[in-house]
Amino acid sequence: MLIVLASLLYGAGPVSAAQAFSALTGDGTSDATFVVTELRLPRTLIAMTTGLALGLAGALLQSMTRNPLAEPGLLGVSAGSGFAVALAILLGATTTTLTTLVAQAGALAGCALVIATTRVQGLGNDPVRLILAGATMTGLLLALTSMMMLMDQRAADEIRFWITGSVAGKPLAILKATLPSIVLALTLIVLVARPLAAMALGEKAALGLGHHPGRIRFLITITVALLVGSATALAGPLIFVGLVVPFIARAFSGPDIRKTLWLCVPVGPAVVLGADVISRLVAAPAEMPLGVVTALIGAPVLLTIVRSGRMPSL
Amino acid sequence: MSHTTTATLAAEHITLAHGQFTVAENLSIRLPPEKVTAIVGPNGCGKSTLLNGLARIHKPRSGSVLLDGKDIHRLPSKDVARKLALLPQDNSAPEGLTVADLVRFGRQPHQGWMKQWSVEDQQAFEAAIRAADVSDLSERALDTLSGGQRQRAWIAMAVAQQTPLLLLDEPTSALDLGHQIEVFELIRTLSQQGKTIAMVVHDLASACRYADHMIAMKAGEVIEEGAPAHIVSPELVRELYGVQCDLIPDPSTGSPLLVNVRRCT
């Protein structure tokens, strides 16, 4: 709640917190009202949705790969999604709906690749090696994206805007375009939560309890793709959010993925919105890109997890 | 513990294969009801594959596994899970998961979308905790327990499923002697309460001691089947493991006891 308020009150533009507050209570100047309701409110909503989507996607990926480091940004799912968007922009795509679908297709390809990778004998058991594989893929996709930027100046400007990750200046229309996917993903999560929890006991044990591991894996892949694709369409390929949010949620929820997922619902939006507020304040009156802030917050968390010596097993 | 149902499990002419490699061909077995069956044999003889086949984890290339006379692969997995519980060898649990958390998972086959945790679930849960004697441990995290305690917790989960059939894949493989006895005695108790149990056992001596029925396998074939006292002989031991031994009846139970085990000369 406080972060939501802060997001509405502080930010660039010649509007003071006091003026913004007046606008919220209904008697502000027309300028202030415009800034708050037309610029900051959509931005707040977009940031929160992005956080929700990435937090849940991270928790799902970590649970399924049984790897506390599995994160859409680090594993190349976001990069796959970003690459698909960049390709679409290069080919002249503009509409928000198209971007969302493209982002989801890219995320699906990336996610399927990750799941396939974890099935390779030996790789799935080593959290760090999986991350290295993801980093390799991310690097490759980023290089390809950069190449596209060199090919076309107009596209380059738009792509650059995506790549750093930002929730500023995005129209509410894009939120509407992603909403059906988010709702669908949430429904799938409700359906798959109980079997997914059983998968933590091992695949055979899950089957022994009457579940279908292959089916669960398929549904999770679709869900993660929907979530990451939506988040990328909203804010670009943000890294570390999918790592930090479940990390915080798990600290309170304990080992049950069902509780972790529930806790990601408030924690995800809070983390991204908090990062967005920081991005506005830290270099005011200019802004630091949101992607930079999440990276600055996430990198130490990653190092802490890796350095803590014993990786929490999921 | 009450079991309102019994169930039969049998394999009819099943052929099990890993990819191109055929592990076992044309096997037919039947688990004697309310008895403990031990599947024994040297490493790589296909005993775990057979158990996985019976548990529907490994789908046979031909032939069928029949649960109450019906092909197990045509039955809904959840229905099977109400009749057949499984303790796999390579199980794992997330860090911090408590014994109570684990045992609650055993109720999943009985739950549905609309049907959350019921009075029945709670009763089955409590009965399973008591049966496996893990009441004092129920709030402890699995990773803080000894191997024997942890295995008892897993068995409690399978007991909470309230199935007439229980399959265990090497339930004592990583345990020291004391913990092995702990687990085997629990298995015997469960069988006396009416469960039909099959387990893969590495150690022939334990199989002789704790099983009512033994299936001896070598190179994918069942070479002998029956009560341990009837089928275990120096010849069988030699054929299975390539070692010589003498057999005497256990003074307290009468089950065959392997002594003077030595390499063949």
C-alpha cells in the first residue's frame, strides 16, 4: 500500500508530492491530475502486474527444475521473449496485441528449451550449470538482438527501449492486451498447484500419488510462457525479479510451493513497484531504467544464495 | 487399521525394455494377497524394473499389469493411487518439509477440486502417523531425521494413502542394520494389518527373514518363486550370486539362514 502511494506521489515532472496528493483526493490542479492519473497510475498498475507475473513464473520454474536459481531472466526465457519482440519490431510490428503474442511465443520457445535442458542427464541436478546454460543462451540471443539493432536505425530506438526494461510511458492498452493471458495463467496455477507440490517429492512419488508428471510439466511450461511473455510485453526483459520475489516469498512460506505462490502475489508487485519508485528517485530529475535497478538489487541476492555454501534444495 | 477393500495385482506376460534393451521378457507373476513378497536377484537382473512395471511407472512393451483384473494403464492414475501406494527409491523432499507435511501428501489421491482436507483425511493421517510410529517426529523437518526415521515417514505417507497394495523399491538400501530392522518390522506389521506388499530387497538374508513369498530373478527371468523356506537352497544362491553357502534354519523363526558364504572354488 505504501509503495503504491509512493509510486503515485513521487516521480519526474514538475509535480510535487503535495500536489500529487491533492490530485488523488480530487482537488488538484489539472496538470497534477493528468500526471497522476494518466501517467503514474498506468505505470503503477503495469509495474505491479509485471512483478506478479515474473514472481510467479520464477517460483514455478524453480519448483519444477528444483533449482533455487532458476529464473526467467537468467535462464533465457525473458531473452527469448525479448528477442522475439525485437524481431517483430524489426519486421514492422507495432500493435500491442501482436507484441504480447510474439513475446509469449518467444517465452514459450525459451521455456521449452530450458525444460528440455533440465531433462538432460546430469545437468538438471546441478543448479549452477543450468544457469550457465541459460546465460549462454541469453548472451546469444542478446547478440542477435544487437545485430538487428545495427540493421535498422528506427527499429534500434524502439528495441533499445525494450531491452533495458521499463514500465514508463507504456499505455494502459498494453495492460489490457496482456490481461487475458495473466488471468489464464492464474487459472492454470490454481489447477496445477497441488500436483506441482507433489512433484517436489520426486517424479515417481508424484505418479504414485496419482498425478501425471508429463502433463504437469507441459502445463507449467505454458503458464511460465504466458507470464513471462506478458511481463516482457509490459516492461521488457527484466532480469532477477523472478529470482528475488520467490526468494523473499519462500523465506516466509517454507517449503510448500502452494504457500510460496500465494505469497508471490503481494511480494511480486511490491518488489517491482518498489524498484520502479527507486528508479525515479535515485537519479531525479532524470530516471534510471527499471532494468538497471532490478539488476542492482538482484545481483547481490543471487550472490548471497550461491555463496551461502549450501543451496536450499527444493 | 481397516481396509474396506482388497485388491489383486498381477503381471501377465509382460516384456519390459529400456529403449532398445530388453530387460525382461514374458514375465508373469501374481502377488499373494496380504503377504509380503520380496523380489530378489543380483544387480541388473531387472528386479527394480519389474517393481516399476507393477507400479505403472514403467510401461510394458507387451503384456499387461492387471489391478483387480483390469489393465493398470487404462485405469485413471488417481483411481490406481487409491489402491496402490508406492515408495520409490529415488525420492526426495524439499528442505524444511516436515513429517506431517509429507504424510499429508498421501491423502492427495482422495482429494478433489471441491474436496479439500476432510475429517476422513485427518483420521487417515493420524492413523498413518501412529502406524509408522512417527508421532513424536511429526513436526520435525525430514532433513533433520536419521535414515530410518526418514524412511518410516515415507512409509507413513504411503500408509496414509490407505491402499490395499504397497510397493517398495529397496526400502532399506541406505540404512544401517538397526534402521533396516526398524523398517522391515514396520513392513511386517503393515502386512499383518491386511496389506499386500511387494518389495525389492538387495539383501537375500533379510528377504528370507521378512518375506512370506520370494521371487528370485536372474537376467530378466524369474528362476524360482515361493516361500523362502521352500525355494532358497545353496544351488539357488549359487545361481543368483555366484557364491557358495550353507543353509541352516533360523533357531527362532525357522526361516533359512545363510552361513559360511564364500566364493565358488
